[in-house]
Amino acid sequence: MLPEFDVTGKTVLITGAGRGIGRSIALVMAEAGADVAVTGLTEANAASVAQEVRRLGRRGLGVAADATRLPDTERLVGQVLGEFGHLDVLINCVGDSIPGPVASMPGRETKAMSETDWHKILDVNLTQAFTACHAFGPHLLERPGSCVINVSSFAGLRPRANVSAYAAAKAGLIRFTESLALEWAPYGVRVNAIAPGSFPDPEQLSESALQTREEQAGRNIPLGRLGRLREVGLLAVYLACDAASYITGQTVAIDGGLTVA
């Protein structure tokens, strides 16, 4: 292996890693040699992923935490540093979308988002990155060479109807990434983002539903297929390793060509 691509000995925290993209990033990081802490909304999901990390021969820690709440995140700092002693890579992967129009529209029965829906979606997709960077920032800023990876979305780069809150939050996360990269560059800390396209979790869908999604992807995505969860993990490993030491403030789309179609 080229030494610049080695993450052996690094400690990685991935929030929102109980399933889907976050879980996949955790497992690929462990395969690449990193020790991994993960959070999930439930203790069971977080513990399950941590156990999978340990099966790969690395140290794993699973913690239930609400990443949108600063008290939970501050408690997490003590747990992660208490277990591993340091943190090298913070990956903010919490996210969810509640689709809905901004207002009720004539001739349509679709319910408009409520104010509660709006705030929840912004918190889950944007505030969560602030809380983690706010809480872990003092530690990371004392470790030149550490980095942050924020998981945004294709929706933050290209508009779509009926997901305005989600798109606004993910676009805000991209600009948050750029601004924080400038703040932390003098301390040798890099901040980048990943913008995945369509990456359904096979464990969350029936075989027929997954097949339907794959057929739709064949028609709508330039590369003609859905993304595989592992591919996001591989990109995260690259952004976390020394090979990417001159990359900061960037959002890397991994979407089969959707953003250029």
C-alpha cells in the first residue's frame, strides 16, 4: 500500500452510523485500519455496528446520542476521548428528509410542511454538524493533520421540488464546510464534504423495491446504476488519509454523474 493512503492507527468518529451510509463508512474505515466510534439514535444499532468493527480486528465503540443536542454531543466527547485517548477524523453523517411542499397547493392533497417539520429537518441535517464541530473542535484544533468530513447530498447541489427544507439544510452544510475550512486551516485541520446521490440501503428495502429503484437509475443516472454504499466509505477513507492532505473546503459529489447531467 502507498503510505499516504494508510489510515492505520487513526481514530474516527462517525455520527449517524447505525445504518446506511454511516454504517458503511464505519466498516470501510475499519477495513482500512482505523479504530472507529459510531453513534446512532438507538443503543442497539450503534452497538451492532461497533461489534462489526471489532470483528474486523479494530477497536469499536457504539454510543446512543442525539447529534442535534449539544449536551449529548458534549457527553460524547468524554466517551470517545476516554475510550481512545484522541480523535483524528470526525465524520458528521446524521441526516433525514421529510418531503413536503412549503405551502398547500391548489388541486393537491399533499400536506405542507409544518414549522416543526422545517426546524426538525434543518436540525437533523445541519445543526448536527455544528454541535459536533463545536464540541470536538477544541480537541481537533490541537491535532494538526486531523480532519472533518460532512456528509451532504446531491440535493444540496441541485434543486428538487418538495424537499426544500432538506435541500436548504444540505446546501447550508456545504457552505458551513467551506467556512469552517477557512477557520481551521491555520491550525492544519482540513474540512471537506461528500455529496452522495442515490444510495439506498439494501437492508431497508424489499428486493422488489430495490429492483425498481435500480431500473429507475438505469434511465435517470448517467452511469446507469444506483450507488453502492461501500463506495461512499472508500471516498471517506481517501479524504481522511494523508493522500488528501492538500484538499480542504471542497464538496465531492459521488452521484453517478447526476450533478453534471
